Amino acid sequence: MRKLLIINFVCLLLTLSCKDVNKFSAGSYPYAEVFEINSSKERVIKRIDSLKQLDTILQVPAFKWAGNEVLLNDKIQKNGYFVFYIFIKEKNQIIQSYIEEQDSNRTNVGLISVQNGLSLGNWKQVNKDLSEQESKQLKEIFKERVVSKIK
């Protein structure tokens, strides 16, 4: 009995001390950097749409991939998340993000991943695939260009 207790305790310590403990968390995007907005989901979506209309450089341009023209459209997914894309022209990067309602007056905006260049298939997750410095820079850009303007 004591041996089993010690083994369970060691396993728990290893799990909690693991750098990638986030992979055990629930949710569709466990590595996303989440920002809380004190507003409804619908209002946050409207603000994102307005922001992209006012600052059209944030809109991801259509591009050719595998011989076809591709346009990344913002949309509500089956899991209820509203997924949207932002283009950072000077870095030639596409940022993938989501909006998730917490309750009627609180909404999470999550920074999921980044794609270098106008192509598909090489998304890098923030807080996982990027270095700490790259993740930090991406978070700062996202906060400045998006989060601060929709609060």
C-alpha cells in the first residue's frame, strides 16, 4: 500500500513539474495565450470585424496554395469557437486566433498559432512550437494590434 502511494506521489510530481503540463489541460487549444475581454462574444466579434474593415492591412490577402487560390475566412467552428485570422504584413505572418464566450459579459480571445508566409501547412503554436522569445514577441504584437483595440 505504501509503495503504491509513493509511486502515485512521484507520478503526480513529475506531471506537475513537466514544462509541457499545458498539454494535459482541457480545451481545444491548450497552448493558446488567452486574453479576457469584458464584453459579450457577439460584441467582440463585431469589434474584430470592424477593426479589420478599418485597418485593411490586417486582412489576410488571398494567396495561391497547391495551385488553388485560398482565402482564409473567419468563421464559427462546430466547437462553438469563432476562429479568425490576422495578417502581420511587415513580418509576412498569418496569426490564427479564437473567440470563446465565458458568460454573457466575459469573452476569451486566444492567440493560437502563427504561419510564416502566405501558405498553409506549417502552423506553429504559440507557447509550444515557438521559442520563448518568439512567443513573447508574437504576444506583444497581438496585444498591440488586436486586444488593445477591442477592449
